[in-house]
Amino acid sequence: MLNDKGRSTRSETTDEADMTASTFTGAKALDVEEALIFEIGRAEVTGVDLPAPKGAKSRLGAHARKAPLDLPGLAEPEAVRHYVRLSRKNYSIDAGLYPLGSCTMKHNPRLNEKMARLPGFSDVHPLQPVGTVEGALDVVAEVGRWLVELTGMAAVAMSPKAGAHGELAGMMAIKAALQARGLDKPVVLVPESAHGTNPASAALIGFEVRPIPARADGTVRVEDVRAAIDDRVGALMLTNPNTCGIFEPEVAEIAAAIHEAGGYFYADGANFNAIVGKVRPGDFGVDAMHINLHKTFSTPHGGGGPGAGPVVLSERLAAFAPLPFVRMEKGRPVLVEDASQTRAGETPYGRLTAFHGQMGMFTRALAYMLSHGSDGLRQASEDAVLSANYVRACLEDLMTLPFPDHPSMHEVLFDDRFLEGTGVTTLDFAKAMIDEGYHPMTMYFPLVVHGAMLIEPTESESKASLDLFVATLRDLTLAAKAGDTDRFTRAPRFAPRRRLDETRAARAPKLKWEKPVAAE
Amino acid sequence: MKLYTKDHEWIAIDGDVATVGITTYAQGQLGDVVFVELPDVGKALTKGGEAAVVESVKAASEVYAPLDGTVVEANDKLADDPGLVNLEPEAGGWFLKMKLAEGVDTSDLMDEAAYEAFVQTL
Amino acid sequence: MRYLPLTASDRAEMLARIGVAEIDALYADVPADELLVELPDLPRARGEMEVERIMSRMAAKNLTASAAPFFCGAGAYKHHVPATVDHLIQRSEFLTSYTPYQPEITQGTLQVLFEFQTQVANLLGMEVANASMYDGSTGTGEAVLMAHRITKRRKAVLSGGLHPHYAEVVATLSKMASDAVVRMAPDVGGGEDLLEQIDKETSCVVVQSPDVFGRIVDLAPIAEKAHAVGALLVAVVTEVVALGAIEPPGPQGADIVVAEGQSLGNPLGFGGPYVGLFATRSKYVRQMPGRLCGETVDAEGKRGFVLTLSTREQHIRREKATSNICTNAGLCATAFSMHLTLLGEAGLSRMAALNHEAAIEVAEALAQVPGVEVLNDTFFNEFTVKLPGDATALVEKLARDEGILAGVPVSRLLPGAGLDDLLLVAVTECSTADDRAALVAAISEAL
């Protein structure tokens, strides 16, 4: 387009100087600097119009608030602008490939959001008379039915609030079962490659954690498990597919070994998305497994939650499922909230949270399940596995695979041997990906691999998207090997911020805004 | 007399009191130290048992007691300035002083030359 | 399938590039007899229209709060949330971003968390707050564990005014961890002798205010007794709008404050997801569970924010972590923060005043109904009513016959406690004068 003087709108020149130019506002065009609400808001401003209270009466006793709260307000346009500007400083799955291994950043369908916002789900109280919320109980029961069917298990506890909470729920069921059998088996076997939540969840309720080494091929061997088992071992926690992205070949034998010893098999279901509709955890001996609805069933990650972590339970553990739960009777849902409402064979160990769990995540997950169907769920798993192996095949000549002997599942793990001698670290490599418009992969996890890079493309990417991603990583790898270290060690250069000083943040933590002290 | 452990603690023994810290090599491996958790004065330490925790941004490592004894002083300066561990690991960045138990056995600790040779093998 | 971009020819090309003939070759590590041949016995894929039809039918079976005169509370409250909030949290960049592990490209989420932490600390009157917990009840369980770590004692004393679900969460966790819990009897009359229970073995005393029966509790004497024996006061708030009107727990001596933040920014949603607020004194920050966002600078010296003090957390500390918590309630915390930013102190104070005056109106009217007794001396927006008969029967009758959701029977939370004649009535700014009159009339008529 031409301007009113008829001049070309093309810039005359572009050169290196443009890259470092600064602006008066600190903005870089669409990327605008935004102050804190405490710096721009005012105590007397409000963005919500409410009627004026009439009453002079008080039933607060002696406890009426006297001091100010220091909570600034913004008028609606100010608030909208504040949050829209902040939002533009975030990467998101809607904007690009998000290859965080173990996190499953797949597409979040907007139908799910619409369904969760139906007033019949979003605007009902958890303690309304049960007869007024049968549709809500139907959702809880239906999501549970899908999970039980897809995993081949006996029962499900729906209330855990997130994956780690689900681990806790499952380990509590195991502890309750051991206690019911009068067994003192306080040791849990956990592979070194496990998510940190596994040992943390077990330790929280008094289990002792005994590590099992990972073999050189990235798998756990039944002989190592047998060697670690003694009569104090009550459970094994194993992620399958594991955190190296490999389906554990000896998982059924491992399950049998722990069962023979009188213990239980807890599976971390974080990577269930690789095997939905392909193989059922119940068939390889799992006793309890949490399912991250925010990974496998696409509920949005929301910048760090909320998640949801229902736990499926085997016949051996089903009786111990925590309160509350929904039991189907003659096709209608019955809510069991208290031990007094249980029947023979139901011996819940207690309650994990107020109310009934993450209903808003159940509605989203149900929309996803109904949309995919069993055929779509299987296809999604296959496409996730296919995409990870495709990325692997396109990169394995340049980058280094620590475990080349096994096919990958939904994610492919590289190590940093290919960067040896380049002066570029895994962290530098990741930061350079930011400049190329990608969110980095998971770095330095699992811990059993040096400089780990765990890539999970998910089933949501087109082949063209995967091809560009692969081409980018190839270009970066070649640049690192060619000695262009500046491109890495100085990265990111084009993000809203350069690298942040985490040491400073940790040495003298500033965890909330404080009014600046007025200059003398 | 200054001795070293394979876990990279140093211990400087002066009569029945010893000063303990982590080595220059150890702080280099940890990176920027951001926090040090020190034991209370009076705490009994056993050789090889946890005496303190040193944290960098992304790691937390236990510091083990090189010998048996009782804590008589902790280096309070580290609370405000944990970076001392990086700047002067074997001087101002010491962790604690302990009164050694009777008849402690130092035979499996290394002297400086032996420790340097040990680090070369890592 | 509309969510899967790969076509059959893409798949064939990709398999060829990988060098395998069929997808199952990539599942070679799965024992052949375990690989499913048949699809699971579940329905097949459906279009958007069909899914919407099925789920709308399920939703339509429920009586919504907005469709009825509505007086349920007991830890979940119906408040007006500005339309702006739900729009903003659906911005792709908030909704579909992960935990901000790469701070250079997640400053949006991080700055919101920093603002959230400051708002929460100021609202609760505390020095430092974390980036949120799952909800108030699980936060209370975490607070007890944190108190155990700080005091190196393992006994918690729970007030009888603590929400029974919260008390059960603590009791379950404690039973599993072999910790001691003293759970006081339901404190309907407000006369429990909590101070008597606090001794030198006590790690913490957990007190809710306003309590589950609606009464506002004087925390200062409890804090004083706890501190005198080296124990901590954990204060719980299930209705944060109350803090627009009443003194926050911090200045009354609370060491840890846990609150349910659902009231701001978040819908009732049949119980979740909600957002736990968690705050403490600065000196205890390293014993705190959950994520923390802190201020720092980038390589050019510009202010920026990062997740910090991570060495407390499970991904580094593993079995020695302060908690197993991994996620926070990110988007719910974002909604909370946005709503509170829109309100500001002026708006929150007004909202609180409206709640309080509406509740007073209903309490005074119900007190005039023969046979009905309002048990509270003090309350904010919820109070306990003693009825001449069974509260559950009344609530179900009013829901069925009048379409009124009259409140939460105490027996729903405490079955078998002999409190079947008690009803919790919550009145918020969402109720109209007509709703309130309808409730009072319907109760008078039904009795």
C-alpha cells in the first residue's frame, strides 16, 4: 500500500544496527512493555459496577476490617489491555509446535471449552440435592467408564486434582490394601529414570524409596527388580511407556515379580497417550495408574494447571477407592460421599479433596473422548508414535540417540554427545530454538541421560509442520558443529526477554511487589 | 591439618575443633550457590551422615560430616551471602565448626595431594 | 478425524522414511499377545454437532444456580464474575501455554503469577504467597505437613469449625503418614475449648474463619496460645470475599493461611477446578509447598520474572521435596487475579458489603419464622439455621416443588452427627430481593 505522499512503504535499508536499536517506550512493535497492576492501578478505581450497599447494619462483631488492603483496581479497558499485552509475551500450542517431552502439548479443541461452559455443568453447586445434578453425575460416571474400558482395569477414583495427586491417591490405596492384609511392607521400588513426583508421592505417606538402576538400553530389567525385592517391598512405581520414551519390554514379568512378592504395581500414566486403544495397562499387570486428563485427553494446560488425575484401580485395589465415588444402579448414578453410604466390599480409605474432583476437566475430556471415539483415540496414539519416530528418523544421523536399540513411543530422547566440543550446551541449543520460533523440548530430563533432550511432537502436527521443525533442528545442529556458537550462547535474542538471572532470583527472593521507598 | 573426602568436603583440624566446607572443585560443579542449610549448634554429627545442604538454582546436594563430632558454630554469613561458597570455598565460605569426638579416625581421609590426584580421575 | 492433520499418504511416507512397513512395527516392544486387535468397546468418532447434542442433553438434566433462587455455600460460592475474565482466560496464550519453564517466552504467565502472589499476600495479610495450590482443602493438608516440618512435631489440632471435607483431607493424609490428629467435635454453638487442646506436642492448630457454620472467629487468642508452646496457627478461609469486610488472618497472628479462591473469577463448576491460596511468613518460605515466581533481571538488565526456589520441589528434591505437587491451578489463579484486578479494593469492599447486607436481610427474616432459629451471633454471608425438622427433607422438597436451592444441610457434610435439623444458608450479591423473599416464604410455608 502507498501512503498519501505516494512513497513506497518499503524500508530503505535493513542492517545489523536495526537489530540492536532501542525505542523510547522499550516496546518492540507488537511486543509492548507492561508495568505491574500495582504500578498502574489505583485503590479507588474499579472495573466492576455494583449497586451501592444500603445497610448500616453489621453482624461482623468486633472483626470488621480497618486497615486498607493495598489492592489496586483497573477500569475494564485498562484491565483488558493489561492482560492482552501480557498474553502476547507467552508461547502457546495454538501458536506453534510445543515439543515438551513428557508433557503432551497437543491441540486443545475449542468444543471442549464450549461444553465445559454449558451452565448445566459450570453453574451447578457441588452440594446441591443429588436429584438436581444427575447430568453432572452422568459425566463423572461416563468419563470413568471410558477410562476403565481403555485401561482394562476394574474401577476408577475420579477425585484426584492432578497427576501427582493421583499418584498419592493410588499409593494410598496400596498402603490401605497392605494394611488390610496386615502386612508391613514400607519400601517402594522406583527406577532412577522416574518423574520426581513418584518418589515424592511415596515419601509423603511414609514409604521408603529404594531406587532401581536403569540399564544401558534405557529400560528396567526384571532381574534388577527381583534383585531389589525383599520382604519389606510393598510396591513398585514404574512409568510405562517410560520416561526415555520406550515401552518397557519386560513390564509383564516385572508386574508378576512384584505380585509374587505380595506387592502392588503402580504405573505412572503420564505417557498413556502413546498406547490408548493399542494395549491396556490392566493386561500387563498394573494395579493402579493415574491418568493425566491434561495430557492424554487434551484439557488445556493453562500455564500450569488446573490438571486432573483420575486413578484406575485393579480388582485387588478397587475396594479401597477413596470417597467420593459414583456407583451406577439400574442405569442411574448414585453418589457415595460418606463411609456410612458404602456397601459390603467398599472400604474407602478416606477423602482426598473437598467435593468431587475436577468436573470442569471431566466435561472437556468427555468432549474429547466422544469426538475421537475408540477409533480416533487409537489413531491419535498411532499418529503420536509415528510423528516421534519420524522426527527421530530425520535427525538420528546428526543428533545422538542414547537408546538406539528400541523404537520410540510418543517421544524421542536425544543426548548431548552430538554437541561435544562445540561449546554449545543443551540449554544453549534450547534457547536457540526460541529464536527460531519454537518452544524448546524438555531438557535435562530424564536424569539418566547426559544433557537430555526429550522431544514429543504429538499427533497434532501436520507433516509440513514436522518437516520444518526437523529442518530447523538440522540447521541448528550444523551451525553448532560449524562453530557458530554465538547463535546459541547469546540466544534468545528475539524473545520478549533475554536470558533471566535465576541465581539472583534465588539468592535474594523477591516474591511480591513492594512499594518503592520514596527517594530522600 | 587439612584433609579431604571423596564427597568433596574439606576438614581443617585444629586440636579438637575442626572447620568443614566444600572444595573448590565441588563449588565449580554446583555452579552458583544460592542457599546453604546449616545445622543447629549442638547437633551431633556422625561421619558420613548429613551435616548441611547446599543448593544451586537447579540442584540440592547434601554435605556429609567428614568425622564424628558436635556442631559448635555455623557460618551465619552464608545466610546473607551464599555466593561466598563460590568466591572463597576453602576460606570465608566454610560451613561449620565441629568439636571432634574422642579418638576419631582420619585414616580414610585424603591429604591435599591425594585429593588433587583423586579429582584428576573424575 | 478433524483433530488429526496426517493423511493416509502422509502416514505412508513417514513409515517409509522410518523404514518400517506398518505402524505396529513401532510397537515391537509390546508383547504381541497384549496388542489389541479389536478396538475397545466404546463408541466411534463423532462430529462436533453430535457431541454437542449429547453433552447438552446431559447438562440440561441439571438445575443451574442461575435458574433458581440460590443459597448454597459451604465452601463453594456463587458470585458475579465479569464477562471480561472468562474472555481473557480463553486467550490462546494463557489457555494453551505450559508451566513457564522457559521464562523468555512466558513472561505473560509469570507476571500474572507475580501479581497473583502479591494480591494473595495482601488480601490475607501475610508476607509471602505461592503461585497457588489445587484448592483450599488440599492446601490445608499441605499446610499441616508444612507445620510438621517447621516444628518437627507431628500432631495437628483441628477446630470443630473447620469444613468437614477439609478435616477429612487432613485426617486421611495424617492417617497414611502415621501423624496424629485431634479432630474436635462439630462446633455448632461456638463454644469449643480449643486452647485446652494445644500442648507441647502440638505442631499446629487449624482454625477456619468464618467457620463452616458461618461464625467469625477471633484468631488472636488462639495464635497466642499456640505460639506460647511453639506451635503454629494455620488459618483457613473458604469464602475470600469475606476479606473485603473482615480483618485478615495475618495481623491476628496466623503463621500459615490457606484459602479457597473459587469465589473470585471461578464458576461453581460442581466442585472443581478451584484454586487454593497459600501464604505464610517470609522466614518459612523454604518450607513452603508449590511453585513460586520471583522477580529478577534479564541479560540486558530488564525486569523479568522466573520460577524460583525450585530446590524445594519434587523434580529436584524427589523424596525429600516439601510436597509432591507439580502443577498449580494456573488458569484458575489467573481468573482469580483478573477478577480481583477488576474489582480493586473499592470493588471488593462493595461486593463484600452487598453480601453482608443481603445475608443480614435473610437471617433477620428467617429468625421471624416460627420454629426457626438462627444460631449465629456473628456471620459474613453464610449462617446456620436450626429447623423444627429434617433439613435435607426441606431442601429436597423446596428444590422439587419450588425450584429453590435453599442451602446445604449440615448432615450432607456430617452425616450421622445428629445435626439433621441444621441448614447452612449462604446469601451473595447474586441473589435478588425476590429470591430472598421467595426463600423465606417457601420455608415458612413448608414448616
